[in-house]
Amino acid sequence: EAEVAQSPRYKITEKSQAVAFWCDPISGHATLYWYRQILGQGPELLVQFQDESVVDDSQLPKDRFSAERLKGVDSTLKIQPAELGDSAMYLCASSLGPRGETQYFGPGTRLLVL
Amino acid sequence: SQQGEEDPQALSIQEGENATMNCSYKTSINNLQWYRQNSGRGLVHLILIRSNEREKHSGRLRVTLDTSKKSSSLLITASRAADTASYFCATDAADSWGKLQFGAGTQVVVTP
């Protein structure tokens, strides 16, 4: 069964450093999502792509976070500089299309900022 | 901000018992989805119920949706220790473009 791939699975960094997360969605899925999940809470959408275009980044802290999906396939989420409050699980999900479709999640990247 | 709220926050039951958790939301939706998350792992999709549906079944899972009350319930029958996880409801709001809004989840512990 096809799965969403994410790497790394774990990342420890010091504040003010740059970090990057990678996601490879299920083949053929046009829509890709990045979520952040703080311990004890549900995931919160950071950015949504339709193919290579951003359709929603209203919750993305744009002063330090950036995301790209250059060829409309895999995607990278970057934080620069990282802050203590960025410690969380970063989840990538994909779906066939943007509306009314099941979203399939990857295993996540757990980030710890020291 | 989180649209959905799950109730209860935590649930402890024994194997063989049924587990019921509820989700309330605030705005009109296209669909509502339930996910399971084992500790430290990604989310696994369980069921998607559309706004024009009232009930859906999948194996030991039964989901209901009452759009007039803006609420949904997830029932797990004959629970097993492997059902121990956090369960989240997520709403796809009618005015969004597939953006899911999650509640804080219900932590379910099933003891043998």
C-alpha cells in the first residue's frame, strides 16, 4: 500500500539554527498538506499545496517558515531560525484532490529545539 | 484555533467493552473525518462521513453525524488492547478548500 514518506523522523537542533523537513506524497496525489501538532493537541494546518501552488498558508509564520513544492511532487518545509516554541511534530499529508477527499498522513518528524 | 471538540478527553475501558466518543463543531461542513494516532506516530484515517450522510460503518467502527446539532460520534465495539490510541475528529468546513480542522482528541486506553 502506498504511503506518505517523511524524513527525518527525529530532529534535535539548537535555537537560531535552520531545519528542513522533507515529504514525498502518495504518487498521483495533487494536494499536499503540512500540519504542526503540539503535544496534547490536534494537528493544525500550516500550508496546503495544490500541485505546485500554495492555496492556503494563512497559519504559516512567514517570518521564519517557508515551504515549497517546486515540481508539484515532493515538498520541503523549512524553519529559519528555529525557536524553542517550534518544538512539535510536523506532519505531512496528501490527498487526490482538495475537496472532500481522504487525507493520508506520513509518520511525521518530531522536532526538539534546545 | 480548533473547530472540533472531542468529549471525553480521556476514556479507560476493558477489552470487549464498547467505547464512544463525541465531537462537536461550529460551522457548516463538507465532511467530517475520524483519525487514530498511536503514541508518537502519524495519523491513520478511519472513516469519512459526508454532510448528507447520517451513519457509516467500517468493521467495528460506527460513526454518526447530526448536522442539525453539529455533532458526530464514533463508536468502537468489542474493543481490543490494540485500539489504545488517541482519536481525533476533523472537519472539512464548507467554505474551505479541503483544509481540515482537528479537535484536541480523545485518549482511549483499553486494558486487557
